[in-house]
Amino acid sequence: MSDSPILVLGSNSFSGASFCAHMLEKEQVVIAASRSEEPHNALLPYQWVKQKNNIEFHQLDLNHHLDEIIALVEKHKVKHVYNFAAQSMVGQSWDYPEHWFMTNCVSTVQLHNRLRHIDHLDKYIHISTPEVYGSCEGLVPEHRNYNPSTPYAVSRAAADMSLHTFFDVHKFPVLYTRAANVYGEGQQLYRIIPRTILFALLGKILPLHGGGHSTRSFIHIDDVSAATHAIAQHGQLGDIYHISTERTISIRALVELICDMLQVPFEQVCQVTEDRLGKDAAYLLDATKLREQLNWQDKVSLENGLERTINWVRTHLDDLKNLPDSYIHKP
């Protein structure tokens, strides 16, 4: 592992915290930064590993503490920065689009502009999203053509497009990752898999948008973290990498599978509701490049990943049932 620590921005996010855990297990020292204080330990995977003393957390907001973030990079001679920080949630971005643009575009571009002047920075791994492509048909390859259809997606596409220019003009050492429908232990309770498990165990009704007919390819966070690290180690600078499984399943079939595993009737758990605004039908990402160039493969089957996630919810049920199960917007 690198003798200098890595910096993980957005370390309180599910993907960020899980990646921190993945790297700690590889004996990597981690500097973590997020705008909120650390969440409950049940939602913080890096607190579950025995190397948790090798992480140093700083409560810093990309919108307000850029100087402090850059100071950490310079003080610790950080060579690799992983940026998971973003306003997420597609549907809610219609309500306050300016908040999404400030974090995901303006503040993010300001970060890039400061980082490009730091000589010891070797890699900047930008955790992007397939939402930037807009609605797509069939299997989607990596590309730089963007057709975003929501404020969230537009704000993310703007930062990605800016990064392309930084790479082309300044040779800024960027690598992009794009994954969709990531799940696993420690995920926020408003996401479909933990929410379904929680509601089924607590006897609550789950609204199923549009009857759950849209198709998805769900991937366990351990596979995503391993891919992210492989991309940082061996990826071609300036390139985009898709992280995905080849298996697809409808949301309804997924929920039915979870209900079967929990031995709870589907009809007891679900109520069909209307779809959300600007929702894209499917992201079936082509991960051939990652598999062939970097020799990556997904290892956690859907059934195994769901079993692990169910066990996590059961283990922490007393705490999780008292935590919010809906998204709460923080401007």
C-alpha cells in the first residue's frame, strides 16, 4: 500500500464509508472528510473493521471548507483523492436544483481547480453516475456524450464535462467510475433493498413505484469497492469505467425475492404507486472494459448479497428502526 494516506471525500456516504473499510482492510491509512458528523455506527462500515484506528475523520463541507480540504492534501502529501461527495437523490433535486448545482458542480469544479496545482497528486478518482447519460436503450458503453434529464443528472454531467476539459488541457490525472444500483450492509434506509427488508421485518407498507416493472442490475458494494481500487491502481488516466454485474432483475422481482427470503407475503409488504419525475427506465451498464482491461469480476451473487444485507438489518434492528427511513434534504 501507499506510504502516504489517501483522502476520501464524502466518507459518510454508503459508497464512501464502504470504500474506506475496504482500504483499511488493505492496511491503507485513510483521511476521511464529510460535511455531516459521522452517522450511527450501524451505517458506517469502516467502524466494523479491526483496522478502524487507521482512519482520521474531519467534518468538512465542500461548499464551505475548501481551504481546509486542500490543507489536508498538502499536509499529508496525499497522492490519491477519491471523491464520493455529492448531493444525491434524483427526485428531490427538482425541489432545490440550486443546492445540487452548488455542491455537484460549482464547489466540485473549485476543488478540481485547486487540486490541479498540487504536484504530488497522482490520481483523482471521480465517483460519477450513469444518470449523466439520460435515458438509454440496451447495454450502455462508456462515453462522453451526455443527455441528462434531471437537475441531479445535469449537475453531475456539468462537473464531468469540466473534468474532461481539465484532462485535455491540463492533463489533470482523473479517472471516472460509474456504477448503478449499488447495495449492501450499511446502506441508507431510504434505498430500495434495506428499506424493503426493514419494512418487511417491521410490518410496514412499502410503496412500489410504477408497480416495480423497471429493470435494474444490482451490484454489491464489496464488488464496487474492489473495482474502484483496481481502477485507481491500473486504470488509464482520463478514462471512464463502468462497474456492473451482468444479471438484471425487475424491482418487483427483487422485492418478491426479499419477501421470499424473509418468508413474508409480498402482498403484505407492497402497495403500488406512481413513478417519480424524470425517472430513467434502466441503466444496464456494459462493464466489459473493466473486466477485460483490469481483470475485474464481480464475486458477490445477488442472493448472497441480499442474505448479508438481511443479516445486517436483523443484527442492528433495534437501532435501525429508530433511524429515518426516508431521505432528509440538508441544504
